[in-house]
Amino acid sequence: MTIEFQVKEPVFSGEIVTVGQLNQAVGQLLERGIPMLWVRGEISNFTQAASGHWYFTLKDSRAAVRAVMFRSRAMAVGFVPRAGDRVELRARVGLYEPRGDYQLQVDAMRRAGLGDLFEAFLRLKQKLESEGLFLPERKRTPVARPRAIGVITSLRAAALRDVLSALARRAPHVPVVLYPAPVQGADAAPRLIAALAAANRRAEVDTVLLVRGGGSIEDLWSFNDEGLARAVADSAIPVISGVGHETDFTIVDFVADVRAPTPTAAAELACVPRLDLYNQVMRLAGYLVRAQERRLERLAQRLDRATGQLTSPGQRLAHQRERLATLRHRLMSAWAAPQARRRARIDLLLAKVLHRGPDLERARDRLRDRMRRLQSAQGRLLEQRRARLESLATQLRAFDPQNVLARGYSLVRDERGNVVRDAAALVSGQSLQVRFSQGSADVTVLRARRTDA
């Protein structure tokens, strides 16, 4: 690859340039003269900033160059590089002007020697993402207390032992159903799809763990299969993926309902620990015991009150006879009073009530009238104040000295800054300052003449 520079920058035509001008011109030459290109090398001094940007050095046996990959590009890589990893970068050559260091601005990254696989990974990731399979709103939260947990992995995988150990320690009361399938090889993806379909068909578990241990990109490639990704997205049972190590990413991780960094972490996310459930049951049992005790206490008090109120049937009948006789006597006495007196009293009370009640409609009309008058007075006052303000502004502009100078007049001051009003006060050779509407001038008096009125 041959790169030729034709230095025709205007900054190089002058005799002296600043460091900033030099670095800016060199940076522009690099950006225009070197196209986007692929570079292969080894990662060193890797740093992931809090902002998400990656800073590292790319080196080989003969040289090294600084590189930066911004967060928006780094999120699409699918793995986090480590020191010593051999990678291939698609980058632009630029200059970091404050230090004068030339650097690579990385647009894409793939592991060296795995370019085709990585490109296929990126294409499938972009395709499924555009279809909405990665959207958070389509993902489901696994059941916190599942009746059973399904595990899809190889019978010989170390991940199976890790998952079973974690579940036995965390939730030994939850049954585990194994759906065996190879996790590596040419037939791994179809077998994994069949295992997931069996779990959905049998509907005997509430959560499915899709797990395997770490490995290279070729080892994990079965979990980048499009068919498996779509099967996980379409699964009626929530799927937790735990593939590889924390820095490994596969397509299944993006479409799964929950992505765990490791198989053990997937098992921990699948259910609530038995100790937490035990503590919750004991807490609820305590609430139940206390509630039952309070209810029994209230019922005992109610029983005591009811017992104290019990009387014999004969006493109750005698009491009811006395009460009935009293009510009959009061009823007969009430009917003895003239009906006219009652009506007159009612009419008098009604008239008093109507007379003393407020006239709401009249008060409402007065309020509307006063509001209209207040708004009108406010409008007139604002108009008067506006007119007065405009008059004062006109007067102020009339007395503005700048307006006088703009009509062709000038202002003359002597060496001490005093305004000169009389030519007789001037002497030959005296220095004066003349101010015009636009700028000023220093002048010397050649001869002073006074014009008498």
C-alpha cells in the first residue's frame, strides 16, 4: 500500500506557524491522505474509561501505535479485549492535536484470524436487532419461585456441575429437569433447538437455563446460530442464558430474557434462595400468629360484653311492655295538638329561613361587575404608563450626545480632557482631541480665530 502526500496547506506557505496550527494541518493531512484501513496487531495497555470509551495500544514486533474506540462503536464489538489479544481493527488515522500524537480511531474490531466468523456475528446481530428481538420490552422476568427449573446443556459440560451445585446450595427444594444437548460442534445448534422445543412442549418447568462454559469464538459459535436465537426469542418459557465467561457475548445473550455472566450466575438468577423463602414464611407466620391472637382477644371482649347484657325472658318482656305503654301514651298526646298550630309554626320557620339566607345570584352579579371594572381600570393604567414611557424615551433620545455628533457636529477637548467652547482660549501648537460620531482624531492648533456674533 503506497500513500503519497502533496503538501499544499496554506499554513505551510508562511514563515512561522504556531504549534497548534502545525498539529491541525498535520491532522488534516492524515485524515485526507490515508483512507479507512484494516490493521492487525496485539492489544496492550487496555483501559476502559468510565464513559465507556476504550483506550489501548496496538503493537507488533516492530512498532506500536495508540488507539481509541468510542463507546458507541465499542458496544457493537461483542467482546471486551484483554492484553495480549490479537485483533484486526478497521480504523482511520488521525492526530490527537493537544499532544501531537498520531493515533487510530477504531470503527470496528474483530479477533485476528476470525474475521469471517466475526463479520457473520455482526451481520446477524444487526439483522435481529433491526427486527426488534433485542428490545427490553419484549423480555420477561423469570418466575421468582419456580415449580421446576430446566437446564439445557451437555451432560459432560463443567457448566452442568456448576449449575447443579449452585441450585443444590441455593434452592434444593426446586426440582431440576435436564434437557441434554451438545453445546459444541456441527449438530449442536439443531440439538439445542430441539431441547428447547421439548421443554416448551412438555411445559413442566417455569424457567429454562441455557448454559455452557467459556471458550473461543469457534467453541461458542453454536450459540450464534440464527435458528437457536429465534427459538429462544419465541420460547413460551423465560430463558436465562449463561454462556461463557463475563466478557463473552453471543447472539443468544442478546435475545434471552435474562443474560447471566456465567452458568453459576444463571442458576442464582433462576430462583429465590431457600433461606430467603424460609425467612419470609417465618415472618408471615409471625404476622398470622399475632393477627390470630388479636382476633381472639377482640372476640373474648365481645363475649364478655354480651354475657353482661344477658337478661331473663320475663324481665325483657316486662321491660318491653313498659316501653310500649310509654310510647302509646306519647303518641296519643302528640295527636291531641292542633294540626294548624304545627303548620303555622312550620310556615313561620320556613319564612325566617328564606329571609335570612344569602342572595347568591345578586352577589355573583356584583362580583362579575367589579371584575370587569378592575380589568378595564388596569388596561387604562397600563396604556397611560406605556404612553408616558414612550414620551420619556423620545425625550431621552433627543438629548443623547451621540445623536448630535451623528448630525455632523464634533466634540473638542484639550490635553486635560476639558471641553473647548471658545476659540480664544486656544494657542498655536496646542494639542486637541476631536471626537466625531465615528471615532476621534488628535489635532494641533495652527491658528485660533474667534468669530464675533
